[in-house]
Amino acid sequence: MIQSHRLVAFFASLLVVGGLAACAAKAEDSINIGILAELRGFYGSFGMDAKRGAEMALAEFGGRAGGKSVNLVFENPDNLASKIVERAQKLIREAGAQLIVGPLTGSGGKALKKLAKSIPDITFINGASAARDLTLLEPVSNFFRFTTDSAQWMAGLGRYAYFNKGYRRIVTIGENYSFPYTQVMGFLVEFCSAGGQAAEMFWLPLSDKPFDAVSTKLENIEADAIFVALNGGNTAVFLEHYWKSGGKLPIIGGSTTFDPILLNSKSIFHTRLPGSIAAVPVSNSDERIAWKEFAGSYREQYPDAAETPSIFAYNYYVNTKAALLALEEADGDLANGQRKVRKELANLNFETPAGPVSLDENRQAIANNLIIEIVVGNDKQLKQKVVKTVTTVDQTLGLGRDRYLALGVPGPRTPSCP
């Protein structure tokens, strides 16, 4: 009888061990990619589009890469930026994420980069952050970014303003924080190198902007155009004040200036804005087949979303696709500190809906940029028209690392362009 109980216990143990082995094998057949993107709160709409972009990338691979099923695990509370390290650690610790895609915005990027450095066995790939220093300064070997930064988004615009539009002296207007600083710097690097000058630079508070005072000062400044590094809503308010005071200078926009809020504004903009120029990493008016197919797929998969994918959808799509391509090339091998996957990531060169992308020695994207002009479409609505594609834009805007860093950190007077 005792022998019988022992036999039962023995076979039961075999079943348990066999079950554990089967679970382990099953776990080894899948890979978890953690996605950091707020799906509610202030950035909720952006985060939802980021989620769509990541899902579109995985759908192209049929949910598999490197011979293994791939799961996207989302960590998405509001106010994620202030808790990004905690949330990334949760994805790794509780959800078993082996790769992390994020952050959604520039805020939080510094903390996530520091975390990546402290966890060398986990691979981090940017989400949609365009913060310049995320990869430019003190790059971390396990952090990759396959989309361009906010200075790269200005590539080609300074030269186009100088040579194609004939502008020689410009005024800049932007809010007093890092993103507009970087946009203005990206524009002036080219514009000043071509021979242009910044007649005046206005930096505005985040609230209670003195648009009337700025408009009054502009009356006494000799300039050919105004570079506006504001979003569409603030630009609309500024232009109403400026035009009301009699201002007539042409407008040059940053990458977020001519957004749907501005282009869908009232009729006065339809008579004043055509001919304005800007630079953007992607445009809904891109006529290339690859972009049209991407936008069409987006509409088909998400009929209740916006008509076209946002920069957040595009960036998460590209960065998630990079992760999947690397996993495919590495046969899903995440051993030895994910060495094979990182080697494949570093050597990736693939086509995106906006053109080819590759990485520099700091694991930062080299990609195309677009110059757009505002025109009136056949439906009598304002729209962007792509007038030039700037190819293979690197992070130092063609200056080389030493010359670019010598310009200094983006700020109220960087670069100096008297």
C-alpha cells in the first residue's frame, strides 16, 4: 500500500514537472514588448494613436517575429511622464517585457534613458520622443531611436527660406522651453549658414502671451518673414493680433505650426496663409505610394480614429517595426544580454512610409524630412503641399558632431545669428 502511494506521488511529480516544462517552453515561444504610452489624461489621444501605430506594425508581421509569437503589453496611466521609471519597471517585472518602446513625449525621456543604462539586459527603443539629447549626448548602448529629433524636423527649411523664398532677415517667435528652442536652432543653423540673419528673437511665457506687445514691436523691426515656433492654436491667436495691427510679413512655420486647428480656422487665414512654408517629418499631403498605403491601412483598421495617422502613430509604428525586424533577423534570440537583437537593430536599414531609415553610431535615426507650403485645395480648404524632400538627414544637420556640439545647447540665444 505504501509502495502504491509512492508510485502515485512519483507520477504526480512527473505531471507537475512536465507541466512546468511545457509552460516554460510556451513562454520561450513568445516575446513581450512593453509599450509606454498614456491612453488617457492630457496626452490620451496621442497615446491612443501611438497604440494604433504599434498594433499596425505587429499586424504586418502576423503577430510573430523570429519564429515566436509577440505580445504588445501596454502600461498606460495618465501622467505617465512623472512615473515612467516605475511603469517601465512594472512592465519588465510583472509583464515580463523583454523590450521596451517609449516614451510618448520628450518629458520623461531623460529618466527612461537613465533606467536603460541601469538595466543593460533590456533593450529600449524610442516611442515618439523628439528630444534631441536623448541620443545626441551620452548615448546609452541599449537605447535606439528610428525616428528623427525636433532639430532634424527643421532640416532643409532654412536653406529653402533663403534660396527659394529670398528671405534674408527673419524674426523668430516661440515659447520659452526646450522644444521651441530646438526648432528655432534647427532652422537658424541652415538659415544663418546660408547668409541669413535673425533680426530679433521673441520668447513667450507658456501662459498669458503678450501678443499685442510683440505685434507692436514688430512694426519697428526690419525683416522679410516671421518664423513661428508655436502650435496651431497659439499661432492663430498671434496672427489675429499681428494682422489686426497691420502686420504683413510672410510666415514660416515650425513642425507643429500648421496643424488642423490652424488650417481649419476662419476665412481670413485662407487669404493670408497661402505661400507660407514649414518643415515636417511626415505630412498628410505626401503623395508617395508608401505613405498613401500606410494612411489607407490606418483608416481601414481604425475607422473611428482621425482621417490620417498622426506623428505619434507613425513614430510608434516605425520604432515597433524596427524591434520586430531585428527579432526576425536574430531568430528571436534574446540570450547573452540580447546581443544578437541589438546587433541587428544597429545595422537595420529599412523603408518606412516616409522613406528609408538607418542609424548613426549613437543609434539615432538618419531619415528624410519634408518642406511643405500652404496652399488652397480643390475643396477650398487650406492644406499642406510637399514641395521638397530632404534626404538622409543626420542628427548634426550635416555639420559633423564637433561643429554641431560647438554651437551649444538650444536656448534663447543659440545659435548666435546677429
